[in-house]
Amino acid sequence: MAEPKANVVMEKIVSLCKRRGFIFQSSEIYGGINGFWDYGPLGAELRRNIRDSWWNDMVRSRDDVVGLESSIIMHPKVWEASGHVAGFTDPMVDCKVSKQRFRADQIYFSPVIVDGKTVSYVCALESDRIAEELQESAETYKRKKAIQGKLEPVQPREFTEARPEEIPLVPSPATGEPGSLTPPRAFNMMFQTYVGALRDESAIAYLRPETAQGMFADFKAVLDTGRVKIPFGIAQIGKSFRNEITPRNFIFRSREFEQMEMEFFISDEDDWQKWHRYWIDWCRDWLISIGLPASEISEYNHPKEKLAFYSKGTTDLMFRYPFGVQELWGIAARGDYDLSQHAKFSGTALGYFDEATKRRYVPHVIEPAVGVDRILLAILCSAYHEDQMPDDKGKMETRVLLKLHPRVAPIKVAVLPLLKNKPNLVSKAQEVRDLLRKHMNVFYDDTGAIGRRYRRQDEAGTPFCVTVDFETFEGMKEGPLAGQSDTVTVRQRDDGKQERLPISGLLGWLMERIR
Ligand code: GAP
């Protein structure tokens, strides 16, 4: 289970998200629905900025990647060919007493061995501290039962590896008592629906569990448009749906989420490792470009024996979330598996003819696949800060701020007239807002003390606040802009520093910093 400190940080982030309108529980007025989330006014902007940044860098700025928007519901045979109907399963375990469900690969257990003899079993849910938690539980068990002798170190194993005779002996994570866990069984995570008026087998269809299959199913259609030559990629952003057994950690694992995937097709004779490395580095650099700290990103190479039979290699970019280091972005070398499968199931040739060598072959693919929601959570977690700043009366107070990169910040600049009841301040501030709003998302706020307004923007992650005050009209009394009117104060979020700028130079100054 997660450390208490991690829980506190997550609670603060969840509460900020609700308070400031980033993320709400879906259908909250009806008690909510587990695994589904709504994005409020600030969350919708943040998501859009993440998507737009990725699309700009992945598609628009490159000559070798084109975009696609395929349908969410596709022909059911797509999912037979891809292997999802038969194999897109997680091992599920029921606790017969608590009626809770678990993923067997997220339950860990160990025998409690004293003087070489197994006296009981302990269990823990997946976390960064599995071995420590199991060891603590084993020590507690031995102490409570007053068992004499030497306790051996625990041997953590996944519940998927439990032998049939061990299953009734492993305590349930819900009740702490043994005897209520069922053996793991395969649970298909695809959401099923019916297309058309009939509700029989022939009408069954699925909500897509990944966007990737759209790129394979449309490979020939894109190729036939004649704009692309190997090596090239097809990219897509869109919703995916998985009936996760245990949605958790806020938006980290949900049942409806959004993916940004790209299938990069290369020659079967090309060096796939070179391309794999290229895309891992690209993804890492891109994460850093939107503000994630390099120190929190690591790489995890899937062990060969755990890869699907067709996969040549998969590397995950991992991020240090408050609840542990977890997968953010998977970069997989999938060989020619997907195109070959769709060629087999559809009867359509999905090869590529190389004009230069006059050779036909089935391209191989490198696939970087990431979830928008996981990036958004990583951004929020790394941006969340608390510091001390003086309030309006100069008294130090704790300030909560989101140090969002200006590229993704939902509001780029807030425009604030110093006082609401001075018509000249208000109309000048509105003039500045109208000047800027054609180029960026601007928020106009004239309610409350100026310090309180700054704090609200700090919590929203707004990098700049522009204040229109009396000196805007009277002219500056001193400093480099002495005597000059039509100036404003620009306050920077992270250090609270303020500087004076002429309104005529404001747009250029801001554009330079938000790009
Ligand atoms: N086409 C390959 C594919 O879908 P995946 O590892 O299952 O691979 C890719 O998913 C990415 O999608 C993950 O790295 C993660 O960022 C995101 N993702 C997967 N399942 C998710 C879920 N239930 N909730 C939120 N994001 C999810």
C-alpha cells in the first residue's frame, strides 16, 4: 500500500483539482461512477494544450508523420485479428467475503517461515514497498501469535504464481483473513456493445481499447493517398476504453482515457533498434519540453521472457508519481505482427512496394503509445508546490502554486485592474485583455484584493499576471520607464517578481515566453 506521505500529496492534488476546476468525478451528483473523470474549465484547457503540443511536434513539424482520426467502434474482426478478443485480459481475483475485486498481478504474497517451517501467509497490494510491507506483516504475525524461533526474510510472489494449495492460505487484502480469495481467472477488458437494432451475436462490437488498430486498418488507405514513403508514421489522438478491474490513483488508471499513439513503419531490413532508440529519446525530450523534470523520468526495459511472442523489445518511460514509479509512455518494437494479422483476417494485401529496389515487403513498426491523462497527472504532480509569501499586509503565509510550463498552462496571462470601481483602470485593463486574447488564453479578474487574485492565479498555474494601476495613467515616477505612461506591471508566478513594461511591448514579451 502507498506510503502515507504519498497519500497526503495526492490528496492535496486531488483537492486542488476539484477546488480550481481541473478535474471532477464523473456524474458526481449521482454518487459518481468509478474509473470515469470529467475535466473542468482549467483541466479542459490543460488537456488541449498537451494534445496540441504533441500534435504540433509529432505531426505538423515533421515531414515523415501524418495524422489520422479513425472511428472508436470498428469492425469486430479488427479485434480478432489484433488478438484483443482472445487475449486482452487481466487476471481477476474475487474476495468472496468483502465482494471486492483485485488484479491477481497486483496482489503479492509470501509464506511466513519460522525455523524453516511455513506457519502462515501474508499479502500486500502492489506498491514501491512490497517487500518491506510483507516483512512487517510477517513480523507482526509472529509477535501476535507469540511464535518462538527465527523468522526468515519474506519471498514476495505475485498471486498469479500461487499454487492451488496456497490459494486458500493467502489472506485477502480486503479482510486480512485467508480463505476468501478465488483462483485468478481471465477477464476481458473490452467494453462490448451492439450495433444496429438486433441484439444477437452478429451485432456485437467493441469500444476500442487502443487507438493503434485504426492506424493498421487504415495503413493501405493512407499509403494509397501517395503522400508517404517508408520510413513514415501515422499518428492519432483519441479516446480509448478499458473495463479496468481496479481503476485507481485518480486519473492514472481509468476506464475511459485518451491516447496519443504513433505507428512508425520501417523496412523489414532496417535497423529496428536504431529507430526504437530514436523514438525513446524523442519521447523523453518531448516530455521535458512540456516541463517534466528529467530527474523524474526513467527507462524500464521489459524482460525478454515477458514480451509478446511477436515483440522485439518494449521500453517504458517511467515517471515518479507520488504513489510510486509507474509507466507513463510505452515504446514498443512490434515487428510486422499487426499488418500481417490484418492482411490474414481481411484478405487484403498490406505490403509496401519499394520503387527503388523493386521489392515488396510487410513493414515493421515502432510504436510510441502514451495516455494524455497520465501526462496530465505527471504534470500536475511535478508542478504542485507550496512556499511562503507575504500576503497583502506583509504577513508570511503558505502559498500553493502550480509551476506549469507556459506551453501547457491553461491560462497564459491574467489581466487585473488594481481596483474594480475605477472606470479608467477597468477600461484600460479590458483593452489589454482584448489585445492579448487573440493570441493566447487570457483571464480577466477584477474581484477581491490584488494579493488574493494573485493567489488564485498561482493555484491555476498562470505564469504571468498583468496589473493595470494608477501609474499606467500618471506615468512612471522613476526607473528606466520614468515619465512614460501606458505601462503595466507584469508579475511572474514562481518568484513573485514584478517588472514594468510598456503596453506596446507586452504582447511580444509574453509570446517569447509562452512559446
Ligand atoms: N497500443 C499499445 C497500447 O495501447 P498500452 O501500454 O496498453 O499500449 C499505452 O497503453 C499507454 O496508454 C500507457 O503507457 C498509458 O500511458 C496509457 N494507458 C493505458 N491504459 C490506461 C488506463 N487504463 N488509464 C489511463 N491511461 C492508460
